[in-house]
Amino acid sequence: MPRHAYLFSINPNTPPVMKVQPDEEFRIEVLGSLAEIEDVRTVPVPFTPECEGHPLTPIAGPIVVHGAEPGDAVAIDLLEITPGPDGVTAILKQFGVLKEEFADPKALACPIRDGKVWFADRIPIPLYPNLGTISTMPPDGYKPSYAGPYGGDFDQRDVGVGSRVHLPVIHPGAQVFFADPHAVISDGIISGTGVECGATVRARIGLNKNVALDRPIIEQKDTIQVLGWGPTVEAATEDASRGAVDFVASRTPLSREEAYMLLGITGELRVGTSPRPVMCARLMIPRAVLEAAGMTKVI
């Protein structure tokens, strides 16, 4: 049966909801970001002192991985994400790309049925479930909606079924947690929200001992995606680009200059999060290109 805990903050002393062996499959329920919000007009402006402690983005976890120690890395396989039937999207106060133009909070029901999301219960959109937040425990605990080397709320569309997310272990046990499931979401999230929903997640966490990792890596069948972050879109894209150059240069015979030029030709840049104090981006690299360049393993 799924195990769950809904916390609005989490730190290294938070009791785990479960303990798993490396490569052991498990299920966990993850509550949607707006699940406990009866009226979005009551939600304070995000990232202000008034919003501290407000019940946005409940967290499922932490999950302790036996044998995980600082200096290791975990590989989280997302095997299944099953959204609940009640999806909702919203405009929040002073949130989103056009926050001044769309200042009035509003929620819109987007039911999930027949393998589709029904925007306003009338426009069908293919399901593409993902997790906006996937993380190991940060050094001093998690600040909701923030992101960094540990993962966090980076809202990357491709963190979904079939993806493997590599994250560094910072605290013993790794203390993995999930949050912010979506039935569908876009890169960039211009309005600030996707189709928010609860979900049951089936996953598996592998353990790579003594593997130094300085940032999240998303591994898919056809792409390797290197994440970066910063206080602005420009800073996040620079960090993702620099991380991708280092990734290629460290896993192939290419020099950093050659890696930079190769990524200028083949890398696809995506901005994940909507405007917030920490922006995130990722550079998507075709796996076939990396293998042709001499990459034999991702981590």
C-alpha cells in the first residue's frame, strides 16, 4: 500500500515515512499543490513572508535509502505516475510571467479522465504526468519552491515516467522526497501553474557509491539533460550550459572547447520554472550524439 506524509517543510531531523533498500520498488502518495486550498484568492503572494508556512506544495517523504552516504549519488527511476481525477490550474497573486496583467486570482477545474486532461472540462489535452519536485535532503533542510544541487522544486517537464533522475547524497540515507505532481505542464509555465493534482508514484531508487555529482541529471531513453539554476533566467541558463560542457568533457575525449561547440549545435535549452527567486533550466543533449562522442556511461 502507498505510504505518505504531507509536510510543508522538511529537514534532516524529519522522521522518514519509509526506508528502502537500493533498487527496491515502492509506491507513495503525493498530494497536489492546491489540494488543501479552498479558495485561491486566500493564497498570499508566493515568496513573501506572508506565504511562509502556507499550505502550498505538500511534501511526501523523506524516504531513507539504506547505505546512502554523503559523497554518493542516487538514481531515481520514475516507473509510474498515476494522477487522481481532480485536476486544477490557477492564477495566483503576483505570480507568473504576466503577473501585472493577470492580477486577479482564479482557479479552473481540469478533470482527468479517459487518459486526458479536460481543460475547463471541454478541451482535451494528452496526459503527461510529472513531478515538479524531486529531491534529496538539502544541507539545512528544504525551503519550499527552492532548488539547487540537491534537486528541489525545479519544475522540469521531463521529470516523468521513464526518466531516471540522478541526485547527490548530502545527508546519510539520502532522505529523498517528492512533491508537486502535475497531470500536464509546459516548460516555462508562463501562468505559474500546471494542471495540479494528487498522484500515486511508483519508483525505485538506485545507489551509486562514491560518485561525485554537483547537480541533477535527468536521464531518458533518447536524451541526457543537465540542470542549472540561478537568481535569473540568464544565470540559470549559464549554469546549465556550464554544467553540460563539464558533463560532456568529463565523459568523452572532447576538450571543453569542443564540448562547448558541440552543444551549440546539438543542445536544446529549456527553462523550467515560472518566475521565482531561484530559476531553473536544463540543457537537453541527444544520447546518440554523446555515445558517438565516446560516452560509455552517464554516471
